[in-house]
Amino acid sequence: MDEVKKEKGIKCGTMPVLMDYLVDHNTDANTVDCFLAAFTAFTTADEIWSILENKYRHYRSNNIPPGKAKVLGFLWEWINQDLHRDFLARVKKSSSVFLYDELLRFIASFEDKETINKWKLHILKSAAARASRKERKVRLRTSDNLDMNNLSLSSNSGPIGGSAPIRRPTPNVLSAPLPAPPKRITMTLSTTTYNPISPTSSGSLLTEPSMSNIFGAVASEKVYEMNKVTFADIEPADAAKQLTLLESGIFQKINHTEFHHLNWKKEDGKKISPHILNLVDRFNTVSYWVSTEIVIQSELKERVNVLRKFIIIAEHLRDLGNYNGVMEIIAGLNSFVITRLQSTWAQTPQRYVTSFNDLNQLMESRSNYRDYRLHMRDRKLPVVPYLGVILRDVLFIEEGNKNYVGDSKEGIFNFEKIQLLGEVLSNVRRQQEVGYGFETIPALQNYFKTLISFPEEVLYKQSLMCEPNAASSGNSPAASSSEFNQSPSLSESQSTASSML
């Protein structure tokens, strides 16, 4: 049953037939991008490599240059997507360097030599050497300045043969260069001025910080001493930037394979999905820390001061695009041990209560996080997305769709599931490509890496000590204008990946 079934587009097929569709039928770039982001959840890189090599050999033996160009173009896109995942090192079982040779010749045809950087050639050279160890030796020499006119390929045998330098595009591959691969970059955004809303009540307990330059890589004017930092010392803008640097660093390390087969939920999740679970643990640590910092304040004035400060930090995090950080603070403030503190909320100026409700509305889970998703559509990079939404999407795709159509022995893959998963993972990859250009402040990094927080039982006892007679959270000022208890509460945020869903 080696066929592709179509109803308003491709639905399913064996892997060779799906590859025919992707390579030979001028499939749109988004479809190819989604497939490349998700295919390793369904098959292996070795199988895809083997299919591509067989296709190329067919086109070569039948003298079909356009077909050869399409295979090499697809392979080039694969490399562009997977460079930082050590793409070619994962193709371990290839018995021939034939396609490596053709790819190197293809790359050498580029007119824009800047697209051929040293580390990319190193990957190609290393992978070719590994694959050819048992078959033949491949020697790739490049000058220090990577002048591609001096690129030579020595061969003792094989389909190419000879060792003449490659000086111009060969007639059997694309003559025009493909776009350069996406690079992981650090971007410094332009300065944006923020005009804070003045509190409606008099006697402000906390001086409102200026949020000008919040997006720029501008050094903090405040000096922080290592191991002497307290929460009261930290400026909200500095807190948001340093938290964002930490969480962006973890998010950028997540490999797309960590999402496959719900790996983060398995017993060996820490081994196969280490960075996802690292970010989950980070989420819970920060959320408990937020609640802890509030309930350890015995004086009402200080509790209000700390609560307001966390709302301001959340505003900064939102403006920086760190939505995972926004949700961490919301979870901490929405926990029962905080929402029950009626006197604390009553003394919080309405400007901050309103802002808190707006943040809750943005991250509201109702209608499948509709407001958050709409907001993300218009958000420019860099961002740290809320991991819980990503895990939720992957969970629904995995549990709601089968890998195969019919009997799995027939090997008819559900292409729609591949594309659904690919859309999520390709979006994650795009978000990982841009980082933040903020200055790292070692003292604050150390502080946020070693946060102190209480467990739920201790938090509740501390909350009772703060306000023994406080009623349920339903009477708090924040609850009056927003159903913020709909958001994930701290009690729901246990140290497991399921707490992020």
C-alpha cells in the first residue's frame, strides 16, 4: 500500500512516498519546515538520509539534473534547521559518502562565500570522515580564510573521483545560492520609554522605577555585591532582566526531541528531557519563592510593598516577552496563601490591582489561552514563551492522533500528525534563535539561582500568622474584577511537568 492518500492535501503515506511529495512536488517551505522539525518522532535520520541518497542515485543515473538539485536543496534545508543539533553526526549508519561528496560540491557552487562558515564545513568534514572510515578516505582542505576556490575533494574511489579543485558551480546542481541558514543571535532591542501610571492612592509605599531602557543592553546603575543581595535591594527592572537571562538560557537549550512521545512525563524524563524539566523546576521554584517573600513579612506595610514589587516585576517580564516568568509570578500571587490575605490586598493601590488583573487576563487558560496566543502572534523576538502551553499542545497532539493510518505494519504514517507536531516544534525553534542582549550581573544571577522558598505547609502557617482571621480569597480586591483564580495556582504547580499543563 505504497501510496499517498489525498483529501484537500496530503493525509498519509509510507515514508518514501512522503519524501517524494516533500522533495519532488515543490511543496511549500512551511510544510517542509514542519516535517523537518518533527520527523524524528516517527522515524530516524538514517532512514531519511537513505531515502535521499537513493533518490539522488536514481536522478544521477537517469541524468535528471532538476531532480538532483531538489534532493540537495532539501538536504541543505535539513542542515540549516539542524546545525546546532549536530545534524550530520546523527546520521551514523550511512554506508556511503556519496551524498556527502555531492553536497560539498553543491555548497562550493555558492557565489556568496560568506554563507560557508568554518564551523559548518567542519561538521561536514567530520561527518564525512566518520561515514567513510570503512569505505574510503575523504580529505577536505580549506584555507584559513575559507576561500572556496581552493576547496578540493580528494577521493580514491566512488562516484565523483578525481581531486581537481572545485572552482565554479557544477551544471548538475542549483546555480543560485540558497538562503543562508538561520543563526542563533543575540539581539539588542531599541530603547523604549514607558510612562508609568501613578497610583490612585496617596502615600506610596514603593517608589515606582523608571522603565526606560528596559529593552536595551544598558548596564544597571546599581551595584550589587556578591552574596549580600536581598530582595529589597533589587530594582524590579534588574530582577526581570536577570530572571529572563536565566530562563531564556534554559529555553534555548531544549532539544526538539525532548518533546517527542511525551518524554518529559516518563520515569527517565530527567535523562531524555533534561531542559524541559529544568525549566519546569524553575517555574515551581520561582512561584514558591514569590509566595515566600510575601508571607515572611510580618508587617502589613512591608507585605504590600513586596506584593506591589512583584506586580511591577511581572509588568517588566511581560514587556520583555518573558511570558514564562509572568506566569511564575502569577502562580505565586494566585496561591491560596496569598489570595487569602485580605488586608494586604485591600491596602494595595488600585493601579497595581488593575495591572495584576490585566496580567491574569493575558495568561488566562480559558478558551485554550486565547488572549495569550493572540498576543504572541504580534510579539517580536526575543521571547520566552510559557512552556505550559507548548507542553499542553504537544500532549493533545500525541494523545489525540495516531502515528499510523490502519495497521502499523503497513507503515502508512499519519502525515497530518507529523505536520501538527512540526508546527509546534518549528515555532519553538524559531523562538530559540534570538536571545537577549542584557548585561549579566553575577551577584543577581547567583541570587536567582539560589532562591529560598518554603513548602506549601509552611507557607500556609506563615500566612495564618500574617492574617489569622483572613477569609477565603474570593473577597480579595483582585478577585473582584478578575476571575484570577482560574489561572494555575501554586498548589497546582508541583515539581512535575504535568503542573505546567
